[in-house]
Amino acid sequence: MIQIADRFFQTRSVAFADTDASGRAHFTAILRYVEDAEHAYLAEKGIPVISASSGWPRVHVQCDYRAPLAYGDEIITRLSITKVGNSSVGYAFIVSKNGQVCAEGNMVIVRVGE
């Protein structure tokens, strides 16, 4: 059982492939960073992300973009569990560089299958 007090963080750098023609990280890259951190968190807890009979699709995602990220920026993605339901988990997330919040939001995932 996931405990509601859990928090997780992951560090990485922005890859060139994640940037658009302006040299900034594309907005979808930020959501992939959050998903990568979520998958690392689940793996740390021994919870499979996907199997032949189950998965964790997103049913809600909200993100506010506060500052740009660029190729090579070192970032930290932080996840906090905000709610645990019968089959759903709510997360809040923050993506930051050098202490500056660049993106923040929340998402809800739902366990489907067995």
C-alpha cells in the first residue's frame, strides 16, 4: 500500500531532443520528465508500471509553465502523493532548476486491470 506521506525526487538534464526550434524544452518533455520520475518511484516501491493484465493510465493532468528549460539544464522533478483512493493515486509535481520552479501541476492516475 502506498503511504500518503511519500515524496520522491529525480534529477536529470534536458536532452537536445527535448527542445524545440527556439532551443527551449517542448512542453510535452516536461510531462515526460514527470512520468519518468513517477515510473522510478513505482519501481522503487516494487509496483509494476504495466503488465499483461494491468496499467496506470492518466485520467487528469494539469501543468502550469513558469520558466523555460533549455538544452543541458540540470533539473529536479519532485513528486508528492496528494491522495490515494481505491484505485487511483493523485500526485503534485514540481520541475525546477537552480531552485527556480519551471513547471508545476498535478495528475491523477488510475489502476486498471488486476
